[in-house]
Amino acid sequence: MVLDIVKYGDPVLRQKGERVENITPELTQLIDDMLETMHDAHGIGLAAQQIGRALQLTTVDVTGVEDRPSRMEVNGEKVNPEDYMPLILFNPEWTAVGNTTEAGPEGCLSFPEVYGDVKRPEEIDVTAMDEKGEAVAFRCGGLLARAIQHEWDHLQGILFIDRMDGLVRADLKPEIDAIQAETKKALG
Ligand code: ZN
């Protein structure tokens, strides 16, 4: 089932997600719905907060993005990221590999039509629990690393506008304020 995507201005986007220890049937259904919602919206990532649930759960899928490459390594071996998509990550954590950061354009399904550069580590090591309740670990770079960091932020209640350079954010302020006002009006 395609779920409604929460827009900026809804307080759930500022809530830190609760850790998940057990995969219940309800969560399995939620994962299916989140994947369907993410794909329907042509997004490459969706956090539980974006469908109104403050949980440490995100889905990511960079399949088919040709112009912005992704890299992935599992157990030190290079793999094709598309073989691992979609990723379903509970309680994800990441650390930067090296000191290389890169500014790149980002959008967010909770901020329709808002795009701005965000500087982030280019390569990261990720650990998480998957949809079977098993621990997973991998290294990734490029767009996939950016997407996972963007989603990790959501799980902490952090939004990409918080990470933007002040000048970039100032430029986008009218659009951001308009989304917030519309959301608040709809929430009453
Ligand atoms: Zn987002």
C-alpha cells in the first residue's frame, strides 16, 4: 500500500526514531509499504519518520541512477550495489572512511521541489540490522553513501536543510517556508 509522505512542518520529522530489536509481522508489512511508497514517489530513500513513524528504519534503492554512481564493498570485495537493492536498514550506524567530503545536490520527498548542495563524507562504513533481523555491514561510496547519510539523519530527526550551507538555505527559504506553512495548515 502506498502511504502518505509526511512533509516538512510535521513534528514527526523532528523525532528521533526508536530502536527496533525484533522484526514483527507488523514491521514486515510496514517495510513492504515503505518500499512501495518510495518507488511510487521515485525516491532513492525513505525513512520511517517520512510516513509518520518515529522508528530506526529506512529503505534505500539507488537502482537505475546512471548519472550519479554508487560503489559498494562487502567483506572487502567490490560488489554491484544493484545486487543489494533495495536496502532495508534497522538501527543503522555509519563512520566515515578517510577525510574526503563532497558537496552534492540533494532532494527529499518531504520537501517537494527543493534541491540544494549538502557536503558529506564521500565514503562510509555502515552497520545495521536487515529485514530478517540479521546484522549487516558494508562499505559504500558515491550516491549510495550520500543517500544512507541523508536517511540516517532522518532517523535522528535531522533534515538536509540543517546540513546546508547558510547561503544555500537562505536561497531556498521561500520554498521551504511555503511547504511548512501548507503542512501546518493541513495539520490544523
Ligand atoms: Zn529526506
